Amino acid sequence: MRKKLEGNGLWESSRMMLVEHKQRILEDARCALLQTKPDLDPQEQEEFERMLARSMEEHSAITVTLFDPQKNRQYRGIVMKVDRQLRRIKFRWSEDDWDWINLDEIVSVT
């Protein structure tokens, strides 16, 4: 009995792990791997908007990087239309394939 009361013996002898504990540990590990969205300063946002407008006017291809908590995604295409009220762009990847992209999702434009 004396050994159980020495140091952290009582806790060590009564330790157990429930299924809920294991799920929480795995959830915490998964959340630690996720990245957070970077805060863009107003100058960067203006530069992005200029590049998007240039792509729309000149029909030149640009690469847009969109935020994703696990891994950012990059798309190359041409801006077809800018909707300032809804803060989104119509982005064309190929002749027949296009989609609306929220400006808030854009991390970088090259």
C-alpha cells in the first residue's frame, strides 16, 4: 500500500482511457494540423484587385491561390467578371469551365 501512495502512485494505478478520450485526442491532433487564414493588409487587397481587373481587361491568365484549412489550392485562369456587391469573381479555367470565387477566400494572386 505504501508504494501506491508514493509520488503519483495513486493516480498511476487508477489511470484509464475511454473512447471519448481517444476521440478528443485525435480531434485535437487534427485541429493542430489545420492552418489559419492569414490577415491581408489593405495594400495587398488593393494589389489583388488591380491584378484581377487587369486579367479581366486584357484577358490574361493569372494564378489565384485560395485558402483551405488543410492545404491552399491554386487555380490558373482568366477573370471574366467582378461582382463588387457580392465580393466575388467569375473565374474561367478553360473554354467551358468557370466558377464564382469569393474574394475573401483569395490568399494571393500572381
